[in-house]
Amino acid sequence: MTKLYSRPLLRRILKAHQPHYRLANNVDILVYLDYILFLKELAREARQSRRDSSNIEITAEDIQLATKRTLKRFKAHP
């Protein structure tokens, strides 16, 4: 099975954004899974937006509307 992402690269990116945080061993896996869930939800929202506007294809406008709604749902809580 091929690797879907580079774990060391993702860890370096996370460390660059949050240099003072201690990262668990599996943090890269959790971030990647959260990313996949976000994309899945974004696709679902875009499909729903397309149905609401009675279009045959998903347009850029559908993606933008879905992105706003999905980002609100996935935003971290303090």
C-alpha cells in the first residue's frame, strides 16, 4: 500500500506553525484524518448546495458556500 502523505513533512509543518507545543506521536495521523473528514463534509455540503440551486454540476459558487458552512462547523473551540 502506498503512503498517502509524508508523516515527517506534516510534523515539520505542524511544528513550524506551533513551535512551543509538544506534539504527540500520532498527531500527524489525527490532523490528516481531520483533513479527510473536512474534505468529505465539504463535498457533501457542495452536493447539497447544488441540489438547492437545481444545477446539474457543482459550480465554484456551490464550493464557496459549502466552504463557509463547513469551516464554521470545523472551527476549533477555545
